[in-house]
Amino acid sequence: MAKPAVLTHPESLKRPAGPSEYAKDPVNAALTKAEKIALYTKMARIRHFEQRCIRIYQQGKIGGFLHLYVGQEAVAAGTISLLGKHDHLITGYRDHGHGLMVGMGMNECMAELTGRVTGCSQGKGGSMHYFAPDKNYWGGHGIVGGQAPLGTGLAYAVKYMGQKGSCLVYMGDGAVNQGAVHEAYNLASLWDLPVIFVVENNGYSMGTSQERSTAHPGCLAKRAEGYNMAWDVINGHDVYEVRAKTAIALKRAHEESKPTVLEIFTYRYFGHSMADPDKTYRDKEEIKEYREKKDPVLAFEQELLREKVLTPELSLKINEEAMAEADKAAIFADESPDPTVADITKHIYWEEDNRGPKTTSRGTIIFE
Amino acid sequence: MAVISYREALRAAMREELKRDDKVVIMGEEVAQFNGAYKVTEGLLKEFGPKRIVDTPISEAGFIGLGIGASMLGIRPVMELMFWSFSYVAFDQIVNNAGNIRYMSGGLINCPIVIRGPGNGGTNVGATHSHTPEAILASHPGIKVVCPATPYDAKGLLKAAIRDNDPVYVMENTILYNDKGEVPDEDYIVPLGVADVKRVGTDLTIVAHGRAVITSLKAAEILEQEHGVSVEVVDLRSIRPLDEETILASVRKTHRALLVEENKPFCGVDAQVAYLIQSKAFDELDAPIHRVSSIDAPQIYCKRMEDQQLPDVNRVVREALKVLA
Ligand SMILES: Cc1ncc(C[n+]2csc(CCOP(=O)(O)OP(=O)(O)O)c2C)c(N)n1
Ligand SMILES: [Mg+2]
């Protein structure tokens, strides 16, 4: 495979981790102490929620696939912390972090994983299919790349309705090779849609390293040039940098109704899903290196300690509370009831669930 | 005879065909270095090298279309789909290109491609990952579809599929991958279009395919033990071509038919089988034909409910007793 001559990676990634050079960026400088603490708290909550999930999965209470977000928290946290009333988002199956960031409760999220009727999708969607449209969160999609056209459509609708808004479309580094993604890129640029494609580049698609999956001109984001779109690369271990650079793309969406591709370099600590033994395709040393030197939650904690926004005591309290919240959610998920057999055939058609004067069809629609 | 798993049987089929014909190429996501998402292709990269065993990006429309094109020039690609659910992003290639090219060229071009992978529910992965598209695909003339239920059939059908000169889509089942069974050591194929009577009986014919065969065999045992009924189980093995004669011969013997499949009922495989029986053996029937299929809804995530949604042994027994009443 032809290798690009120059890799276009974020400058800050090339330097050893230290104080964020984006702390003074206007969007970060504008944060109050309380807002910074809230942002840190949200990141800690994602971390503890996911770690609690591992135990529940190991107890056999969660089945199927469970894709964890541990290590990638700053991506969802940084980007989503900037969103306003008319900004929407949509992602793939690694969707818990985004859910918690938009304000979904740990209870409904955990109960969905154990298939309970109290889950966010009433036990019908599962880990890969979280939804909270009331919070502008349109899922949670299991088919790689399938969300890209949908998110482009959400942006189209925002523009159509004359709102100053956008849609953030998250996907992985493997997803960029789905045809649907390329068709969405073209539409977004051709029609000037306020969409931001966020490529969460964690280095691997399942057991395939990014180098083995994708031909590109230096980085994945740069493919945007072929569609005449703006792009940027971001160090995803620094939540301040994520915010600073995403803010520029958001401004472009809001003010010029133009799309952007952002590639955010990040890392996942666990296997692709809990079913992946994670023993063959990457080095244990590599994982250790990221965990110890680039951890986004720890880095932000350090940042806030330096800024004297956090104290060690407050940080401890935040983490303990997040753990306790996750423990409670686990109990809630355990004690909640299952959907019933009758529930299986509900929510298939609006029509079936809303029989009345507004229904426009007749005949059998659910078959024996 | 060796006792091997369904997974090993599939692997053995590919190994033997890779050895027999140097035009055979295995392609798919994670099939080579990762040894297969479900380890079906484990060890093949080591044995045959990267020219024959090829990892692809997550570009189903691209790599499957590429396989179809390569097959037109004589390569014999065996493409793995991690799930048949993912075939939907490659539907144009799978249906429009592979299914029509021979016809539209007036027979000038062949398309000897095999696409294989699991197409089943029951694994708690929700609606986007649980499709059983055998009926949808078999409804397109130009396409062949098989659904093995045992290690013996998995190996024999896959080998036949690889040697076949038309597009053959092999639908496996992740729940069956660890099932074990006897498989001959010597070379054999199971020809496409030949059903198999998996259990001989006299009072009722159950027609099934895929994992529904296993469920039906268990139900037949209970019907025998607890109700004194002798049930014949016909495993279709192949959906298109369809072995009409074996189905009809069984119905002519038992005079009663129950059709079991894991598809949703509307336009399922068994809708076609029911039509076949009533059109060619109507006078033989002593009772209306009954069907057991999945509850008609997208696949529910909740495992306890998904187990209810799929045909289970109890439901098959209950429905069988209705046909026998
Ligand atoms: C169309 C399709 N093909 C294959 C899969 C199986 N699959 C799920 S996730 C995945 C890897 C995706 O990797 P990436 O885009 O990098 O995202 P990450 O998992 O790293 O977040 C694959 C192959 C799928 N869900 N959909
Ligand atoms: Mg990835």
C-alpha cells in the first residue's frame, strides 16, 4: 500500500503531555469554575459507568455486544459540552459516553444494557442502540457508517427550518471506508449543510490497525479536501483542545452553514467489544503507555488541579459519587422488570400504536 | 469419520477447496490476521498466505462488488460477511450485479462467487444484527441460497457452493458454530438442492431449515416420548434450488405438515413451501398446514424476550399437536 509521505497529526500529540496549550483559548477561558468542575464530573461519570458495565457483563447480566468508551471520554465530553439548543448528534454503537454527556441518566442507560423495560429504549435497542431525541441525541447505530447520511439529514432539517444549529456525526476510523460516508460527505459539501463529521480515530477497527484499513493523504480528515470541505486534526486526550477546535467548526456550521471533518486522535483501553480478547493485534505496552501518559480524564484532573479549580478532596468526592451512582444504576437495572411478550410487537408502526382518526391504512400489518 | 464442530467443518471446506483450486480466494473483514471474527477462518492465513486470505476494510459494497467482478474473470472468491445483516449495505452488488449479470449478458458471463457468514437471531445483539435474509435473497432468480444445520451439511454445502458456477449465498448460524457432528475424512459434497430427512416418521412432517431443524428435532423427540407421535423432520438445507420432491414425498407419507423457520412470517421461505404442498399434494393432506416462525417484529434486544420471539421447542410441540388434532 502506498504510504503518504507526511502524516498530518495534531502538533500537541507530538509533544509529551503537560499543561494544555488550549487552556486560554476563548471557549475554555470563558468557562466558570463550576462549569469546569461539571465537565470533569461528566467525564468521570462516563469512566465509572463503563467500568461498572464490565462487571455486570462479567456477571452475565449483559449479553450481546458491549463496546466501551473508556479512554475516549474527552471526545464526547469536549464536543458535546459546546452544543446548544439546535445542535444535534448521532453516533455508532460505541454510544454510552455520548448518551451520558447529553444528560441521559445512568439508570435508563444501565437498564437498557440488561434488556429491561425501564431502559432508554425499553429493552428493545440494547448497548448499540441508545436514543434520546428529547436531548437531540439520535442514536446509537449498529451498522458501521449508517449514521453518516442520517446525521447529514438532521443537519439538512436544521437548515431547512431556518435554525442556527448543526449536527455532529461521530464515527470510527474504520467507518470512513463505508460508501455511505463518502456519499454523505459529498451531499454535505454540495448542499452547504451544517454538519460536523467527527472521526474518533482510536487507531483500530476491531483487530485492524488504521494503517491496514485506510489509504489517505496524511490523515483521515484530509480526505475532506476531495470534497472541498474544511478539516482539522485534534488531540483527543486534551478536552480543552477538543473544545477549542470543535468550536471553530461549530461556528462554521452556525454562521456559514458549511460542513467540517474533524479527526480526533484517541485510544480505547479495552477490546473492540467485550467479546474481543484483545490479545493479538496490539501490544499491552501500547495500552499501558496511553493509560499512563495520555489518559484524558487524568489529564483534565491534573489541569484543573493546576488551575486550582479542583482540590484532591473534591476530585475524590466527584469520583466516589460517580461510582456510587453507577452502583445504584446497576441495582436499578437488576431490579427492573423485563418487557413482556406483548411488548415485542409494539413500536413497530406509528399506525399500530396510534389507532384512531389519524390512521390512514387498513389491513393486516403484523402477521401470525 | 471425525467428530468436528460446525465451525471446523466450514474451515475444512475452505481449506480443502483452497488446496484443490488455486483460484479460490478468501476475503472479508478480520478473516486473515485476526483469524476471523468468529474464528471460522482461523489458521488459513498462516497456511495459505496473504494472497489467498485477504483482510478488507469495512467496505462491504466495495469488496463484495470487487469479488463479483473478479469472479467474472474466473477467480473463485469466498467472501465472509461478519453478519448477513451487513449484506444490506452491499445489496446492489449482491442482488443486482451478482444476480443479473449472467441473464443480462445472454449467458456470456458467469458469476461463481460464494458469500458466507452467519445470518441468525438469538444472540442478544438487537435488530440491526439479527437478520435472516434467505427468503429475500432466494426470491431473486439468479441467486442460490443454502442454510446448513449440521457440521456435515456445512462442509458439504460450502464445498459444493465453491465449485458451483453461480452466485451461492451460504447462511450460517453463530449459535451452531460449536455444535459437533460426524464428518467424513474423504472428499465429499452435499449437492445444492437436495433436502435431507433428518428423522424418519409416519404421523407428521416438519419442514425446517437452519437452526429451526435442531429445534424441530428436539420437538420431535418430545412428541414421540410424551405424545406417542412419530414425526418426520425434513431439513431443506438448500432454499434455492429447493428439493420439492423430498418435501412432497414426506407429506404423501404422513399427510400432515408443520413448517418451522426462524424468519418472520411474511413472505418467509415456508410461505413458498406451503404453496408447494397445497398445489402438488393437496389431496394428500388430512389437515391444514401450520407454520411456526419468529414473532413478527424487528428483533428485540432483551434476551429473555428474544428467546420467546424465535421459534422454540415448546411452540413447535404445541403447533404440531394442533396439526395432529
Ligand atoms: C456494515 C458493517 N460492517 C461491519 C460491522 C462490524 N463492525 C462493527 S464495529 C467494526 C469496527 C469499526 O471500527 P471503527 O470504525 O474504527 O470504530 P471503533 O469500533 O474503533 O469505535 C466492525 C467491523 C458493522 N457493524 N457494520
Ligand atoms: Mg476505531
